[in-house]
Amino acid sequence: MDTALDFKTYYLELPELLVSHYPDLNFLNHCYLRIALDNVIGTKWDTQIAKPAYKHLTTDQRKLVISYLSSYVKDKNLLLSHNMISLAYRGKLV
């Protein structure tokens, strides 16, 4: 797998696919990236790596982001669970 090329493709295309796949969630494409990135990094991602994320992730982190985004297409429960974790990292849970 050419992770640099594949990651950029997935990074750009999968969030758009997820927007159309889950219209009931009212997430924008960057929401899916936030969810995956926060769960890969284990905290609010942009406090640990520079923006844009795709330029600063390790190869293993890139692979895991791709894996999570791909999994969200098939597993809404995982997506919602990861979203709750991400919101907790960001102090957004009430």
C-alpha cells in the first residue's frame, strides 16, 4: 500500500462518502476526519500534531485513520462510539 497516495485519496473521498451515507447524522466531512483523527491520536488531535494532519501523521497513524474511516461506512455503531470519545476529548459532552 502506498500510504501517502492512498491516504490522501481516502482522506479526501471517504468523508464525502460518509456524508452521503449517513444523511441523518448531519455531520460535515470534517466531522468524520475529526472523529477518526481524535481516536487515532487518543486526544484532541490538533493539540498533538500540526495541521494539516495528513502531512504530519506517521505511516501507522495514516493506516489507522484509513481503517477507521473505512469501518465507519459499514459500522454506524463504531462511528457513533468514536464520536462520543472524540467529543469527550474536546469537552463537548453535556
